[in-house]
Amino acid sequence: SALLVCTVIAALFLEVLLELQLRWLVGLLFTGSTLALIVGLAYFLGEVHLATQSVRIPHSYLDP
């Protein structure tokens, strides 16, 4: 996602400096970065859920 955002910024600079029409590319890259961020966050949420289900703390650590 971060790499795609950097590519969006580079494309915006190229559009201004070279006077090109890259609006479709910028839109496509931004949409891709947003989708990549959503997928990455979903995988992270799944990993956190898996980690919390697999960690077992013995009761001897919890008793004062």
C-alpha cells in the first residue's frame, strides 16, 4: 500500500512536470493502494485473532 502511494505521488509529479494526462493511472494506483491497505488490515486482524486464541497463560501466573 505504501509503495503504491509513493507511486501515486511520483505519477502526480510526472503529470505536472511533463504535462501528461495521467489521471487514469493516478486513480488506478490510488484505488489499488486503498484495496491493498484494506486487505493488509484484514490479514493483520486475522493474525491478531489467531495469536490471542493460541496464547495460553497458566493460572499460576495470574494468582497473587
